[in-house]
Amino acid sequence: MARRTINVDVLARVEGEGALRLVVDGSVLREAELRIFEPPRFFEAFLRGRSYTEVPDITARICGICPVAYQMSAVHAMEDALGIVISPAVRELRRLLYCGEWIESHVLHMYMLHAPDFLGYDGAVEMAADHPEIVKTGLAIKKVGNAILKLLGGREIHPVNVRVGGFYRVPTKRELGALREDLKRALEASLGTVKLVAGFEFPDCERDYDLVALGDAGEYPFNAGRVVSNKGLSITPPEYDAHFEEYHVKRSNALHSRHVGAGAYLTGPLARYSLNSALLSPLAQQAAREAGLGPTCNNPFRSIVIRAVEVVYALDEALRVIDAYEPPDRPFAEAPLRAGIGYACTEAPRGMLYHRYEIAEDGSILDAKIVPPTSQNLPSIEDDLRSFAPGWLSETNDRLRHLCEQTIRNHDPCISCATHFLKVDVVRV
């Protein structure tokens, strides 16, 4: 078999810019690289010298699909540094806000970006021509997630109602109650989503991942817990830097991350589910069983099923919070300014997100560190390509390209939130 070089030069309609390169020598895969060439945005540097009160609104701009995770991670870290203790009611509202983000983000990925891979379409537009009801269902569920963000966050994208200590304004019981019927309809539709995606055909691809997520919190994790792994790790967020390190590779403007002494690790739905599946609501656990999921999952192609189960959980959890809601006496808590360092980890839809801030006595930011899920997952994504692609080398160039693209899409990296590759060059020698 001839030597082949497959270059996917540009990733179109993505939150970022990247490329894929495969070099195949006969029946041997020589290279598999995911290249990130988006210019750095220097958010950490932008934060230095700013007031701690500005950080939640600035970090929310890092991502248009998961702004809550960035915003809330910053808020938790500031509260850790300043010694702010929030009320139980505010804590519950934060879980509800996360529910909204998980719903809209997971549904966007499943219906618009990932399902076309399994149903044989180039994209959601082509899929909608033959399956309009599938697309309409996805948009209807996503709309409910957006409604939660708008009510609690002030708007659907880059929320502005979140502040250190709580919210600028909290909703009334009536305002939350107005969401119930739409949530119940979306929950029923989400159960259908689980059945839909569970019926897809999945490649038989599994790996022994080092899975890392929040856990040990007595609840399915959004924004609380220890950092745990399936390999025995159990640490607090302040210990994160001692166990994980970022590093630079020449082919990427995005930093990579590794588990010190262990190498690549995976965060995201597979990790979250495999480490916490027993903490899902009974309805979500039943949906998982009926979809054929066990208590753990190591096949990244089945991540779409886990996301569907997490949407069921998020909708179920949203209804629980709304039904039990009693407005707090005050929408936010405060504490005197002091110098300190704050740490936080939360679960963005795509995986665990780490923030660390050093605050001066006047409340200004001296230093900031943000480790997104995608930078943590990049080494594992490349390891997926190196592990799975050798089994596909007998496929045509187009089929091989598609399977490798799908391997990347399994993890919904932020650089490929709307993944379609514009140009593919195949060089045969």
C-alpha cells in the first residue's frame, strides 16, 4: 500500500482554529496530530490588575456555549479566596443555572454536530432535509436550556446576573414555576433522545483512560466536590497544580495538560459518568440502563449516549430545584476584602474546568490561571487517533478522514463546536 498523507487544513465553524494531519505508510500509521493554530487570546493576562468583581463577566466571554462554567468557576475561586459562604438557596440556583447550560450545550452537540456522523450526513442542514422532526426536537429542548439561562443569568449568552457571592437578583417562585411545563415536555423529549442515540451504530473502540472529574460530593457533579479519578486520585482543588501540569507543543497554540507521572488523562462526559453514575437521578439511571450503558463507559463514540442521559438528569434536576425553591433572604453574600489565593473546579459540559486567582488586599487580581477542558483532553484525543486509526487504514481516504474527524468530535472540543473541515488534501506517494 502506498504512503498517504491526509491533511485537514482548516476546521470551519468552530470556536477556534485547528487542523488534522495523518501520515500513513502502507499499513502503518506514522503520524496523527491535532494542530491548534488559533492565536492566543491571553485572558489570564487581561485579568491582572482588574477588580475581582469584574472577573466573572470577563471570563464568561471565553466561551459562547459554556459561559456559565467559566463564570461560575471564577466566582467559586473568588469566594474561596475571600471566605464568602453562600446560602443553600443560592447554591441550588447555581445548580439550576448549570442545568440550563448542560441542556443547551449537550443538545447543540448531539443534534447539530454529532448525530449527522451517525446518520450519514455532512451536517445538520442536510440531515434536517430528511429528518426535520429530529432537528425540531433538538431545537425545542435546547430552547428550554436557554430559558433557564435567560431567567437566572439575565440573558442566554454571556450571563450578566451572576456575581461573587450569588446573584444581583434572584427569581421569584412564580418566575421559576413558569418554566415547569416546558421542562416537563423537554424531559419527555429527552427520554426519546436517549432512545434515538442509543440506536446508533458505534465502532468497537475502547481505551483504558485515566478518567478525571469532580466527585465525592454526594451528588452528580456540577460545581462541588473533590478531583477524583478511576486510578485512585482524590484531591481538593487547591492541590490541582501539584498533580496536573500544562505544557507546550510546537504544533499547538493551545497548551496541553498531563497528569504528573501518569501522562494523558480524559475529562468530560465519559469521566463524569464513569465516576458518578450511581449519583444520577433514578429516572436518568433508568434511561442509562435502557440505553445499554453500564456503570462505566470507555468507548468515546458512545459519549453521545452519555450526553443524552445527562440532559435527562439536568432536566430532572431542574424540576427538583424549582419545586423545592424558597427565595433566599438576600441574593448575595459578602465578606471583607482580604489578600488571598482562591481555587475552584467545576464541570463544564465538556469536562472539568480549573481556575486559580491571587487577589491583592485592594481586591485587584495579581495572577490568574485557567485550564479549560479542551486543553486537558488534547493529548487523549490524539491518543484516540493513534489507537483507533490503525484499524481503519484499509478504508478509503474519505472514510478514513471521516472516522478521524468523528474521533475528535466525540469529545466536543471547544475548537470544533461546529465541526466541519473545509479542505482535505490527500497526497499519495
